Amino acid sequence: MTDLPLSGIRVADFSWFGAGPIAGQTLAAFGAEVVRVESEAKIDSLRVVQPFAMNPDGTFKTGYNVSGYFNNFNAGKLSIQLNLNTEKGQELAYRLIERSDVFLTNFTPRVIEKWNLRYEQIRQVNPRIIAAYAPMQGLEGPHRDFLGFGAVLTPVTGISELSGFPHRPPIGVGTNYPDYVVNPGHTVVAILAALRHRERTGKGQLIELPQIESVVNVLGTAVLDYLANGRVQTRAGNRHPAAAPHGAFRCKDDFESVNSPDRWVAIACRTEEQWRALCTAFGHPDVADDPRFATLSARKANEDELEALVGSWTRDRKAEEVMELLQAHGVPCGVVQNAQDLLERDPHIRARGYYQYLDHPETGRSAYDGPVARLSETPGYHRAPAPLLGEHTWEVCTRILGLSDDEIADLLAEGVLT
Amino acid sequence: MSPSALDGVRVIEFCDEIGSYCGKLLADLGADVIKVEPPGGGWQRHTPPYFRDQEGVDTSLWFWVHNTSKRSVVLDLETDEGRALARKLALTADVLLEDFPPGYLAARGLGYEELHAAKPSLVYTSITGFGQFGPHAHYAYSDIVGQAMGGVMTLAGEPDDPPNMIVGNQANICASIDAAQGTLLALLYAERTGKGQHVDVSAQEAISMAQETAMQTWDLQKRNRVRTGEKGMIPVALPGWGVYRAKDGWVQLMVLAPAGKDFPALVDWMRERGMAADLDEEPYASLCAQLSMPFVTQVMTNPESAMAVIPQLAHINEVVKAFIATLGAVEAYEEGQRRQLLVGLVSTPKHLAENAQLRARGWYRPVEFPHLGVTIEFPGPPYRLSETPARIGRPPRLGEHTAEVLAELR
């Protein structure tokens, strides 16, 4: 077996929904043994929401193991069922933490307290533990117990106010954006940094990642514009203060694009050369010198007209053709792709083998997002599909927790392993 | 002063817009990040807004937030001397970060193969729009193109509008965050084994993870998720669900979601303020009592089931709208949350600067700019490490450390 960066590291993954589990999945892909602790008493809702795998007759499969939402965030992990509402469940949690290098959770502070999983408590059994907590608002502070999840975080952090067209209400960005890269990614960065510190000093530590702080951090310019200049930015659609044209332009409809026939390209002209190249590519080199558009400031001043003009050039062409045409002229341009494109039509993604296809006992062969980066010597990969709920309860209890078969049978009978 | 997690790590950064946030994350965690910049600076130094709107290479706020805690060295990679110094500098590093188009540094004697041969432990991270290989590896890139190609724009916006981009160059941010993870993984490995490697990050791939469920929906159901705008995924307008206008801003209500109290708790609040109108009367009272997640699920799976009550739902929603319109946005957020209702403030930058939680936690960090004679509060780090806290150091002026760093090389 290849030696991977995190070979020999064990992660006690007490997380749920998106941000926590994705962090655990990245650690697993690069060699850590990640034990996902779950319970039917507090089921991870992602196990029971769409999209579900389908039966051949077109109906949805049912149960805890068929959601692509859950599966795509939990590949390569072991799943143990442990009811943390029971005293014995908490004892076993401690035993797992004692034998782990990293503890990971994004449960609320209230739940963490109820289950006795505060850092001050778990460090008693394992002073070397790196304990990462990713609550919505933080472990302390006046809003500590505010409710929320990704959908609330998007408005609260400013993403909604600052994204989209100015004539529309702040409707958000169509997804719980912070859950999938920003928060899990920052969590992993912090854990890896703490692992390095432990390598050098032997010391574990507490990592607190308040999701609001993590997300506002990536909107720093808008916040700084207020803090330094007193300016309150708002949403500006697809426009850019130092580029024009800059936006999405409609192309010819494509009915092979399933239930999404309207096709668009994104175009960004950052330089005068790119603007000239765009005009030339579309067969209108003279327009580049039109006084309404000849300079960036002229194009910004006449942006509605500019966008209408560029839109008239793209409207009757296939999106892929526009992309290839403009790219051949060195203009940043890309199709506004959907998932069908990414999985089946984008030759580049395919050539890079980004998606990993894994055989799962209930969903069949399914696609998983690849690891966060390609490491030439120690490439990460999903060693297994997402676990079935409790698939490894027995294995974890015996191999990691050191329980006997009789003890396990008793715990099962007592409802601790549920 | 407490130690830093990346004490003793030296990073040479050849990054502009795509990768500079990666360098910032490493620098704030204590790495010595030396940013190598072209004469005149790169794009980021020339991107508005500027401090007090004073355009200049040292005043771009875009540059500031993505380049905290770094040192800056100006080298001209188009000259032999510049390349030779860059190579010498790179070989003093544990990590090299770069976001040039693939092949650019290799053509200047600074590619992975060449530097790896000279220093096998070097971690060499390339952060680009489309990665180091593949038919689009050389495509011209800009953030919006990454958002488009990565599948997130198609999900954002009203169906009748063009797809929306997400604010803040998020394809670059995602690429940088993924690069920071890949770099630290490779660094841990190099420190253990002495073996460096090439880390390849594609912004398109990085942001594509943020498609939420779109990828799996196609894979499992051969259906594309499309942008659904204000309505979201629910085909019927439901009261207590969506964006509402307050007296001085907006709030997002998700009262029907399972994490908080159900709709009747909102009606209680409205009643206390004398704004419940006729919601305590039939047919509204019994409908209000039913409004919770099972109702939403039913509507999502079978929109027809809600047809009969759509006029009542619309009326209830009007009453909620009228109530929210009497509240300040912050008041609606804080009081709603106190009542355990899922209410989110649609924060403006001003709200964020004044946010009671961020302020109480001392999240904003003062950064001194002696040459400007000011101290400016910066956004704090994304995480708190109890033993090795991150620090936000002043972003460097262009070439501020050229003499000092070149002197170290001699």
C-alpha cells in the first residue's frame, strides 16, 4: 500500500450535514482512518434527502444508504452506530477519542455539551488530541446558540446581499455554498497545521472554526471596503469593476441538455487585447474602436449597450462553439456548464479523470467528486464508497475499541449501538 | 508570543489572483511567505476598490485582504538576472506556490522538474484555472469562467435572468483553499520522508464541489438541477420561507425547516406585536398549525396537494410580509433567533462590521499601516487554534522586502 500523507492517523468523525463530513472525507482520501460516528437517534439528515438512487422501474430507492447527497461527502469512511444519548454510548465515544489523533464535529455547542464532548473533557482522556469544532457562530459569544445551517449562513455572512443582480432581492446563490469548499477546506487546513505542530512538539490543541468567521473571511474585500472606506457595497450582478464585457451571454438552445436547454457562456475581457480579440473573433473588428467601447471606461459607461451587442453575437451560436472560438483568440470564456456537462460532455474533466466511480452495494456504480488536489507522489483517492449506516459497527468495536463479542452483543441488546 | 503552526516553513509565492489566498492562509499561520512580484505588480494590485479611492500599487483592498502577513520581492522573470535570483530564492524554500499558465515557469527554468531535481524535498504547488494537463489546460481563465465551467453558475439566479456568479472571486478562493490543503498534506509528507512533490489544483474542479447535489442528481437520476431563484426548490410560495423585506433591509426566513420552532411560534410573535391579523381565524388557524417540514416535503413531492390551499397560503404570507416590514432587519434576526425561529439577517458589509457576535469575539484585527499613518481593522482568520493562533500581519508594499530578502540570499 502506498504511504500517504495521513497514513497512521485516525479521525473520530462526529460530524454531520456538509461541512464537517467533507473535511473528514478529505482526510480519508489522503490516508487517514476516519470513523464516522452515527446514530438513528440523531440521523444525519443528508442520509434521507434527495437525490436518491433509482430502481430500474423509475421509482426512488429508499432507506438510509441511497442518498447521493450523503454518499458524496463520506467516501472511504468507516461507520459505527453509537447512541450518544446513552451513558455507555458516551463511554465508547471517549474510548474512540482516546485512540484517535483527530476529533471532528460540527454539532451545535448545546449538543456537544449534552454529550460531554467539550474539549476540556475529551483532552482529559487524550491530551494529544487535535479537536476541531465547527459550530455556526462559535463556541462562545452572544449569538452562540443562534440556529442555522448552510441556507441561513449564506445570507448571514453577506453572500446573499453581495451576489446576484441589483434589481432582484438578495435571493442567495442557489446552494448552501459555504458548506462544500470554504468551511470544510478551512477545517482541513487548520487540522493539518495542528498536526504539524503536534509532530514537532507533541502537543494537541483545540481548533474552533466558527462558520460565520470562516465565510466572512472569504468576502474580505467587501468588508474591508466598509471598514477602511465606509462604503457599503451591494450586489452588482455579473459585472466587474475592472473588466468589460464581464458576464454571462445567452447562446443557442441545446435540447440535448436535459431539462436545461438554455445555454450560456461566461466571458471576461480583462485587457484591451482581449476586447479586440473578442471583436475580431466574432467578425466585427471595427467595433473595437467604436468610441462607445474603445476603452475600459467607455465600455463601463455603456455597459448595457455593450452587453446587448455581445449577446447578439453569441445568441445564434452553440455555447461550446463560442467558447472554442474565443479561447482560440485568447479570450477567457467558458460554457456555463451543468452537471451533465461535467460528468459526460466536458472532455477536459474526463481526460483528467476528476470523478471517481465506485461500486456501492445499494446505489450501484456512482460518481464521487475527486480529492481536493492532485499530489504527484501520494495521490489521494477514495478507498471505498460511502459506508452503509453502521456498516462497520462490529469492526470498529472489535479492532479499534477492543470489545469482545459478548460485550458487543450486550451493547446491541441495550440499544447503545443504534 | 505563542508559537505558530507553520513556524520555520518558508514559502516562495509566484501568485497573483488565483493563488494569493492560499499564500495568505499559510502566512497567517506563521509561514514565512515571500511573494515574488513582477515590476509594477500583478493584477491584484491594480484592482479596485482602493484605500480612500487613491489608486496605486499599494492601496488595493483586493490585494490587501489576500496578501496579509507576507513579504514582497520584485523580480523580473523576463530577465536572466531575475530568473537566476528567483531560482536561488526558490531553492531556499520548503514550498513554492505559483499560479501562472502551465508551462510559464518551466520555460524560465523554474518548472517543477528542474527545481525538484535540484531540491527533492520541495513541495511545488500549481494553482490554475484548469490544472496542469488536459485539453483545456491552456484555456484563458478568469474567475467567472471558473464559476461557469465548474457548474455553480447554472444553479444561481432567477430562471429568466442570466446565471449569476457568486461574489468575491470564489473560483479562485476555492482553488486557493484546496491548494492550501494539498500543500500542507505534501508538506507533512515531505517533512516525514524528505520527498517533495507536485501539487496540481484546478479552479474548475475546486469550485465544482460546490454544486451541492447537482452532480449526484445527474449521476443517479439523469436530471439537471437548474436555477430556481427566489422560490428555491419548492414550487409553491410558502409563508415563513424565503427573503422578506424589513424596515431597513432584508431577512431570510426558513421557519419551516426542522432545526427551529415551527410556524405557530412565528404567529405567537406576530400576535404579541398586534400583527397576527386574521391568522387566528379559520381557515387560516388550522393551516398555520400544520406549517412545518412534513408539509414542505408533501408540497415538494406533490405540488397538486397544495393547490386547494394556495390562496390561503398566499394570504398568510402577506400577513407575514406586513409583519416583517414593521421590524428592523437586525431586530428581526436577533429577536427571531431568541425565539428559536430560523431567521437569518441578509447582512450588508456594515452589518458584518457591526455584528454583535463578531465584535464580542474580537474577530476583527487591527493592522497598522505606518506609512499611511492609519490602523485599519481587517477580517480575522477563519479559525482559532488554541496553541498556535493565526495572526493577520500587514500586507506588504510592492517590493518592500526586495533588498532584505536578496541580502539573505548572498
